[in-house]
Amino acid sequence: MLKAIILIGGPQKGTRFRPLSFEVPKPLFPVAGVPMLQHNIEACAQVPDMKEIILIGFYQPNDELNCFISSAQQELKIPIRYLQEFAALGTGGGIYHFRDQILSGGPAAFFLMNADVCSEFPLQEMLRFHRQHGKNHCGVLLGTTANRTQSLNYGCIVENHETNEVLHFVEKPSTFVSDIINCGIYLFTQDIFGHIGTVFQRNQQERIQFTCIIIGQEELTNGKQMPEVIRLEQDIFTTLAGQKKLFVYKTQHFWSQIKSAGSAIYASRLYLKQYHQAHPERLATNQDGTPKIIGDVYIHPTANIHPSAVLGPNVSIGKGVTIGGGVRVRESIVLHGAVLQDHCCVLNSIVGWDSTVGKWARVEGTPSDPNPNDPYAKIDSETLFRDGGLTPSITILGCSVNIPSEVIIRNSIVLPHKDLNRSFQNQIIL
């Protein structure tokens, strides 16, 4: 018996995925036509003997999340439920807080993954790898190879090349440690909770001893985090490395984080390519009386698209979208209810819900793709500003944005409910 735990986090504190995360929780943002969380769930549901999928996060339950869970349960025929944290507890604190529910039924092992990773999810391969290494270890980490420079942005794993044991783990090191990076996808046995419990008890003792000073009737704290906040990467993996408790399974398949809007377009390309094997029915094809399709394109059945439009490669068209004659869309995501009027052009952009792009308008961004000449390159973590200006990246239109005819919007971020009256370049439009 197996279970899967998916960490969906909570409302975004940063700006890298805004203004898109204003409208829906980030895990429900559509990538390649379906919510990004659905890719994780579909991969988990395909593992034999998978009994339950548990989502853990600190979003307030809402109709959209409940509707998604209900729909996914019916489609995949597997129990799915959401457990809400009382606060952000970290990658280890959340599963420790709900350990009784995770362990109910006595699963032999459970998968744990972050919702914001894009991957081919080699879960069955990880399971076989886990069983080949006996019963004395408590976890398998999925790893992949990055170049030396970009490895500093991830958790780095030093392995024994003969046994695949994790000898050393460092989260975002300041100097080069290893080109094997942590993918945020794990397979654990029940033993992992004993190690997390040790850290929890230690944190609790430290908090009792050092964090509270009572002066009169006032209680002051020195800012130390709650004992419940436990990070697998810094608090657990660094301790277990070198003790024959952790192993790394390295994948050669695609993997990327989805931290920014630019990375969502890159992830959409990876998933669309995977659809050829996993879900060919989701890919649009060229037929008489339909728009011209170039490369991999997803079109929702309810979209209304003029036959003279040209779409692709790497395009995702959402529910109820209207696309007029002569429209060109490439390397973009068009969300539900958007309208692209005749002869407009959308390149390297995300067009938000119910937005309108006028006739002959041009909405264009700068790709954020990894270096195509480096097989180990990953997508860079984008900084919003560089050298005193907005970093060139994809163009994002929030929901209900109106772009007038015959204007150009390039490398800009437009917040929701804006009616523009002229062209913009390299700006955030508040």
C-alpha cells in the first residue's frame, strides 16, 4: 500500500507569479491546458497500489479547490483530500503535523512532492530503486544534473557513485558542491517521521529555553521560528546524509521548477511534448476548416477559433476563448474567456482571464528558456529588476485587461482590470 503527499503551499508572498496568482491558487494555474497540480496527481494515480493522494497546504478551502478535488477524484477514481495547515510549517513540518493521517492504514511508503515542479515523474522507477536498496534506509530523493553555475540555486547532493547513497547535502551552497540537484520529489518510509520528530523536540526545547523573556506582563521573543516549522532540506537531509539513510535516484527525463510566469510557459512546452505519449487526445491537429497548427498545441473544446488563425508551437488555449481571423499565437498561454481580435499577434506571453487584445495589436515578451546549447541548463530564477530596470521577460496580462487596437505591449506586466490607451514597453502597469 502506497500514498502520495503533494505540498501545495499557500498564498504567494513574492511577486514572481503575480498578477496571475491573484485569481486562482498557484497550483490551479493552467499549464498545458490543465491545472499544474493535475499533472502531479495524474502521475501519482498511475502508480500501482496507490490508495490515496493527500494535498497539504495553508490555502483557505474554497469552491475552486473543492471543485478541482471532486473532479479529479471522479476522473482518476482515487481518493483525494486536502489538509489545511494552521500556518506555513515547512516541507517537513506539514507532513509531521498530519503524520497520523498519512500513516493511517499502514502504508509501506509514501511519495512526497512539491506542486510547483514540472517533471515526467518517474515514480514507478523510484519505487523499484527503493526496493532494490533494502529496508534499512528511510528515503529516496529524485535528483537530476545541472550545470555548475546553476547548481548553486538548488539543493546539491553528493553521492556514492557505486551505491547511490547520499553522502552530503547542502541547500543552495555559496560555492560549487555537486552538479546533482534535488528535484523536490521523494519516496519515504515511515521511519522518516522519527527523524523529523527528533528535530521537532530539539526545536521545542530551544524555543522554551531561548525564545521567551517575560518582563512584567509582556512576553518578548527573539524571532526564532515555531518548533513546528521544519524544513526537510536544511533540517533533515543534512543530518541524515552519510548515515546510509538516504539514496538518490537520478533521472535523465525533463524536470523544471514553476516559480515564475516565464517558467510556466517553459513547463507548458515540456508537458505538451509529453502528451504525444501520455495524452495524445489533448493535442490539436490540422484538419479542414480548423486553424493552422504548428507543433504542439492544446485547444479547449469550447474555444471558438477562426480557421485563418495560426497557432503554435507551444500554445495553450483555455475554455471559452475567442480568436479572430488572421491571429498569430506562439509560445503563449491564453486563459479562459480571453478574446484575441482579428490580426493581432501574441508571442511569449500569458493572456489573462477575460482579457481582450484588439485588432492588429501586438503582445510580445522575451523568452525565459534555458540555454539550448547546454544539455544540463535549467531555467534561471528571474529577478524582477536588473540594472535599475525591469528584467526583460514574458509579457503578462492579468484578468480583464483591455488592449486597444494597433498598439504594442512588450516585456511588460499588466495588473488586472486595466484599460490601456497606448503602447508600453518594459513596464509594470499598476
